Amino acid sequence: TWMASEAIQCLGGMGYMNESPTGRLLRDAKLYEIGAGTSEIRRWLIGRELFEETG
């Protein structure tokens, strides 16, 4: 998401246009971020699964 936002910043208003690949990348990154949950929650779930397998 950060990299897509940086690309939008470089392109200015043109980056937000629907036809722009950077606009699509930002939308896709945001949707993935929302659908997958926050990074902290994902790390917590992975850690819990690893602990259950070994403990």
C-alpha cells in the first residue's frame, strides 16, 4: 500500500484516474489490506499457530 501511495504521489492527479495502473494498484492493495486484516493481527495469528504446532 505504501509503495502504491508513493507512486500516486509521483504522478499527482494522473495517478488517481481509473485508467491509471497506479490507481488500480492502490485500490487492489487497499482491498487486500482490508480483506486480509491488519498486519499485526496476521502476525499474531501466525505466531499462535506456530506455538500450537510446537507446544
